Amino acid sequence: MSFSDLLKKTTIISNNIKLNSEKIARYGLNLPAFTTEMDADITRVDTLDEEQERLKGELKLKTEELNVLKERLTENYALAKKTVKMAEPQSNWIAYGIEDKR
């Protein structure tokens, strides 16, 4: 059952239990407390779902931003490493954190 189906079905069942509370209560549900709690849960779940979707959107944007910065950092590191290798003798490379042998 999909999430939206669950919300629809729980809303329908809660509404219909309220309409037929006398008949349904005879079978052990503590009414109206049961439907009050169910309705509150439906509202809270819906709110949390909306918040989660918003956060997913924000996460996607942050991930894109992070990927751009990681790519730029990788390119800058490669350029810096290449430049150090041209400017310094191999024996000094380790001081720059370059462990290459060539």
C-alpha cells in the first residue's frame, strides 16, 4: 500500500467509524478516543511527509553544491601538485604531501 493510499484509507475508515460509532464501539474500540488519536496521527504524518519532501529538495541542492565544490577542489589539487612537481626537486615533494615517485 502506498503512503498516499494509507492516508486516504485511514481517513475514510476513521470518518466512517465516527459515523457508525455506536455499532463499532460494541466490538472493543474505545471511541471517540481511538478516532481522535487516528485523526491526530493522520495530520502529523501528513505534516511530517511534507517536511520530509522539502528536506529532500534541500538535500538535492546541497548535494549538487557539494559535488561542484569537490570537483573544483580536485582540479585545484591536481594543478597545485603538477606545479609543485615542476618547481621542486623530487626530494622536496613529501613536504607538500606528495608521495609520488615521479
